[in-house]
Amino acid sequence: MKTTVEIPDALFRRAKKYSAEKGVPLRSVIEEGLRRVLESPAQRSFRLKPFGFRGRGAVSVADWSRVRELIYEDRGGKGELLDRG
């Protein structure tokens, strides 16, 4: 069957170059690409595995200015501009 499709110029050039390097017609490259997409199993969505940690959990920090100093000490500042109260 004949059909017309529009693809980006850059993709066309890459496919044409690939077909020349492999010594196969562009039609074969396109057919193989379609077969691979249609025959491959559907991709599963990514999910993080549940995890836990040992320790006391969240710890209350009474002095956030000290935390900011530690965060910014190697970045040339102490985070004064972020102090909102």
C-alpha cells in the first residue's frame, strides 16, 4: 500500500543516512521501525518502590538560620536573603 506521511526533515535525513550505511532501502528502515513499535510490549509507567528508613524520623529544627548557613556555606553566602521570619 502506498501512503504519504510528513516527518521532520532531521528525522528523514537520519533515516536516509542509516539506510545508506546499512545498504538497505529507506522503505525497509521505515517498515522495521513500525514493526518494532507495534510488536513491542507496552511500556509500563515508572513507579518508585516503597522505601523506609531507620531512625527517629522528622526532627524539629528550632533555628532555621543555622540550617541556611550550613546549606549556603560553600556557595559564598549564608542565605540571609531567604530569611523570612
